[in-house]
Amino acid sequence: GFAFVIHNSDEGELSLGTKGGGLGYSGMTNGIAIEFDTWYNAEDGDPYQNHISVQTNGKDPLHHAHKYSMASSGDIPDFSDGREHVVKIKYSPNVDIASYFTRSRIRNSVDRYQTPIIAFKHAAKFMKAGTRGGDSTRYRMGQLSIYLDENPQPIFEVPLNLAAVLDLDTSEVYGSESQTTRAWVGFTASTGKAWQRQEILDWHFTTTEPTHP
């Protein structure tokens, strides 16, 4: 399998994880990985089918075992089918309340099914309130949405604040509006006893400018 990784480790662009089941990201510090896993590793608690999982251990080294998964889904096509697949990963620093609670009413034209909002027990440790001066807005909840192929709805969404998970916040009270710490983004991949070719044929990364209230 392979993974899309965002990290802020001390090794920077030279950071690399372990091979085999580690998918090239396991062991990297201060990161989050969206893994596309096509191999069943029972010892790591993998779902039996190929799956997408959001993995993090905060500032500590990433690990591919599923006890470190914030959320995952196996309700996806077979990634070993030899076809091209399109993925969109979207992070918003704010929660889209409409997508959480009223999707079926206001977006009925594209509502094939209700988007699963998933947060495993492991995700709870990263859901923080403010710590400086009692500021409860410091780590406002954001959401990570993962889209696949032609489906206009995400296959699942995860509540998280990226700055809190990766310790990206270097500012004072208005952390979410004026972060200056940069992070690395990119792909890792590996195989173990079996062979598989991973091809990223095209990819784009876009950001929006931060705004202050």
C-alpha cells in the first residue's frame, strides 16, 4: 500500500519510515498519515479488506497498527484492480455543521448515502481545549474529509484539529488564524512479501490563505 503523509519531524524532507507493513511512514515523528492499505496484517489489527485509515500518534512516532487509527473505512473499491482511482483529501479548520447534521435535506441531489462521521477511541486524546489563559477557541475542531472516485460525498469524515495533532501552533491566542509553522507533505509506499506497483499519476496540493477575525 501507500500513504499520503503530513509531518513536521526534525528530519524534514529526509524523514522516512519502515518498510513492509509500515508503508514507508511508520516511525516518522510528529505526523499524520492517510494510508491506502491493500494487504491484511492480522497482527496489526488490520481490517480484512483493503481500506483507508487516518493514522497518527501526535508528536510521537507514527505507527501502522490500527490501535493508532483515528478512523478508517473498508467500504471502498479494490485498489488492486489495475484501474486508476481518484482521491481528494480535504481539511477544513472549521466544522461544517451542515454536512454533519442536515446533509440529506440541503444536499439531496448528490446524497447517495449519509457520510459516515467516524472517530475511534484513539482520536479522543487529540481533541483538546485551549490551555493558554483559558482560551477555549485555541483548538477549534476542524474536519478531515476523504473523497474517492466519482462519489460526490466523502467516504468518511474525521473531526480533528491539524495544528493540535501535529503541534503546528507557534502563535498566541489566535492560533488557528495565524499559524506560521510549516509542514512537509508527500507520499510513502512499501511492499513486504508480496509485490505491488504503486503509481501516483498526477497530484495537486492547494491551500487557502489564513484569515484573522
